[in-house]
Amino acid sequence: MKQKVLLLVLFAVLLIFPKVVNPYLLSVGTLILYLAYTGQAWNVMMGFAGQLSLGHSLYVGVGAYAAAAIFVHYGIGPWAGVWLAIAVCVAIGAAIGFLAFRFGISGVYFALLTIAFAEFTRIGFDHLNWTGGSGGLFLKVAQRDQIDLANFRGPPEMYYYSILILVFAALVLCNYLLKSKAGYYWQAIRENEEAAQALGINTFRWKMLAVVISSAMTAVSGVFFAFYYNNLFPEQIFHISRSIEIILAPIIGGVGTLFGPILGAVVLTVLSDSITELLAYFGWEIPGIKQVFYGIVLLLVIMFLPHGIWPPLARKLGLAK
Amino acid sequence: MPLDLVVNVTIAGVLTGMVYGLMALGLSVIFGVVRVVNFAHGEMMTIAMYAAVSLFAAFQLDPFLAAIPVAAGFFVLGYLLQAGLINPFITRPEHSQFMLMVAVAIIMVNGMLIAFGPDARNVQIAYQLESWEIGKILLDKPRVYAALMAAATSAALFLFFKLSLTGKAIRACADNHLGALVVGLNVKHLYALTFGLGAACVAVAGCMMILFLDVTPSLGPSYTLLAFIIVIVGGLGSLTGALLGGVLIGLSEALAGLFIQPSAKSMFCYGLLILVLLFRPQGLLGKKS
């Protein structure tokens, strides 16, 4: 009950947020929601099923490029493009998952395999002329004053509300998944794969399902990325630092929890922006100093809150079951 | 394509590969014993490169001599890093260890950005461009010295693990953590020692790399990935495997740069990594677990 009231309050605040803030804060809010959604997608694979992917930028990038390329070349809008993005990403995810799980690759080796595929794709896109190669792919900048829903072009609020809907949908989906049969099987696999297998769980099939769902969800965030930022460079979108950015929010917030990715995205973005503000206030604007502080805070959180911020917070608020 | 060009590029690739091998050896030793993947490995090498640059700027110290104090400093830093930060994470899940090393890497990269600025630095030694000519074959002096230094450092590490009592104790920890605890080995101290040794390897490699490569603060991540590729190809935890992998990658990078587009050369490396992971995940020389 308490949980539901809090959730309603949270979404009411998020709904009126664009009406009361300036454009800068609106873009920060959009970024937070983007990170929350993408982190939720990653969480399905790692947090639920225990498969550590360090190459999720692959799905963001391929999803973004798939939808953007058919938009730029053939004028096909994102409502069709998103399905292409999902189809391609699911195919890639299923292929990687199939190879990895068939050959019994897990743990660190699986993580490195996902990095290898992401980096391989990055260099591939650098040399793919159809999508502009390393020079980048650019979408025509949107008319910011009118909403063109068919082509997903419009003012910043439109992007804010659409990513908010995605975050909410992902939350509902993940809540359902966790309580479904798949959710329990995944958690069994995450905790002890051999034991799960001994109980008769077809671990291969359920791990595949986790990869497929996660890559499909991440593909959608790639499409959002493409139409929100309007420019794509392989060097940026596939880079390992992008994958790290994706997984920071759920890890800081709490791996495997529903609210961890959202809370983590809020904490990290607010932290990063307030460090910038504080340093500007004290006049310490040396390049790199902000990231050093960011790194130190990250280090402290991971040292002292091994399960992330959400689980202890939920206990404090009396929300834990 | 003239044959002597191919031969010269091959030799340069193998010699650079020896230095790559030493760098990866550090990663392999740390993973093989401590079972933590050092995601800040390339960043550590970058710091060693800056240390060599600074020593050269301040005292005109040749990087081959600078390697000794830099390695000693890295040994101490590595020991402290393991003892202070990483040891408590030994029993934590992999993503937790990964985040820890990512945080360390972020601090390292940006610490260097603050200290040295974003511009590329290098070292100009007197014999930088000297070479030996044997017929049409050219041997760059710095490359040959660097490869010899890498071979000597690796040999010293091998002998340490093979012959010394401490080396044997570290191997015991790697083989059986619980068993090592039971017979009363100070595992945490040995882990820290191992991390120190791995750091010293990467320090020597960094001092050699500065002869072929300009250093910038953002160089780290790509060399972390390169070190991974090498140790996976050679076999995580296998010492000879790391050296072999280094030579293989150095060679294939050089030849790929010659025969296909230079910018596509690392795609070849990642392709190789994917194949090895799928068909021989224990690496070319690794033992099956």
C-alpha cells in the first residue's frame, strides 16, 4: 500500500516536472529517465538472470542506427523503425547468447565476450559507408515548436514524456517478469546455476529469454537516443564508456531491484551536476577534477553499500517486503 | 609488395609484441592468482608512461633505467591497492569488482589529466632513430632493447614463481585458495604481493611503450582492452600464454596495418578474441578448468 502511494506521488511529480522547470533541467530530467530505462533493460539480464553484460552499448547503437538509417535513407519513421531496431537487436542478442551459452561461457568470460562484440561492431560501423562511417549519421534537426508524432519530431517535452512512458512501461514489465515463472527461474539461475539445472530448469532457454528481452528493451532506448540527439557516431555510441554509463545506474541503485536503476540514475546525474556546480562555485574549474570526485564517490558507494542504495533505503522507509 | 618491407614489418611487430606480452603478463598474473580482472590495467600503464616522461624531463633518465625505480614504485602502489581496496572485494560478485576497478580507472585517467593536461607527451632519447642494418633488414635499436628488457623481466618473473618459496606460496594460493588458508599461508599478503608484481610488470612495459607511442591521459581504456585480448588469446592465468598472445597480437596488428586498412586492424584482434572465446575459452595455452 505504502509502496503504491509513494509510486503515485513520484509519477505525479514526474508528470508536472516539465511545466515547472527551465529547459536545462528538463534535459537533465530526460537524461535521467533515459539512463533509468536503459539501466532497467540491462538489469533484466544481469540483475534478474545473473548474466553480466559489459557491452550493452551494442544494442543501443545498433537500435539507434537501424531506425535512424531507414529514416535518413528512405524516410521511414521511427514507429516502423523501432520494430526493425528490435528485430535486429534481438537477432544479435540471440546469436551472442546462443554462442556463449552453448559453449558454456559464463562469468568474466561472458562479460569479455560482450565487450568484444560491442567493440567489433564499433569498428565495423566506422567502416560502413551506408551509415556515414566514422563521420557520423545525422538526422534532420526537428522543428522544436510543433509536434510531429508520426516522425517523432517535436519539442523537448515530447521526448521527456515519451521516455517517461517507457520508464513506466519498463517498470510494469519488470514487475510482472519478476513475479512470473521466468522471474523465479532467472533468480534461481542467478544464485546457483548448477543447482537450478539440477532442479530441472532448462537454464539455456531461460538465459536466452533474458538476453532477448533485455536486447529488445535496449533497442528501443537506442531509437529514442537517435531521435532525441539527432546525431550518431560509432566512436561515441558503441564505446565501452557508454556501456559503463548504462550499468552504473542499476549497480549504484541496486542490482536486481525494480527501483534501483531509477534511483541510481537520479543519484548519479544529480551527483555529477552538483559536483560541476560546486566546483564552479569554488572556482576549481580544472579539466578532469569533476571526474576525480565522481570516481571517489563511486568508489565509496561501491565499498560501503555493496548492494546499492535502494535495498538499505527501502528498509529504512519500511518498503521492503 | 616488396618482401623486405614485409619482413621488416614482421620483425617490428614481433618486437612490439614482446612489450605487449609483458603488459598482458601483469594482467594475467593478477587474474590467475587473485581472480580479479584488473579493468584499470591500461590506465596503470599510462601512469608508468607519464612517470618515464617525467623522469626523463627532470633528470634526462633513459627510460630503460627509469624502468627500475618506476617498477619499484608500482610494486608498492600495487601492494597498497590490493591490500587496501581490492582484498575486501575478493568475495564480492564480479560486477561489484568491475565497478570498483572502473572507479579506480576513472580516478587514474582524470588524475593524469589534471597533472599533465590533455596534450600528447613523449621521450626523445639519443638513439631513438638508430638501427642496425643486416642486408635489407633494419632493426630499430629502441625496439630491440625494449624486447630484450621485456624478455628479461618476464624471465625474472618466471624464475621467481618457479624457484622462490614466496613464488611457490603464491602459486599454491592460485591453485587452491581454501587449501592455502588451511596450511596457514597469509593469503591476503600474498595477493597484495601478486598485485604488486603485476603492477611492476606493467610499469616496465609502460617505460618501454613510451619509446614507440605518445602518451595521453585517455590512452588507458584501449590498452586495457588490448591486454584482455592478449591474455584471453594466450589463456587467462597462463604466463607463457600471455607472452605468446602478445607476440601474436603485435604481429597481427603490424601485418593487418600493412595489408588491410590500418584503422581496421583492431577489428581483426576482436574477431580473433571472439573466436578464441567461443572455441577455446581457456586460451591457446591455458589449462581447462
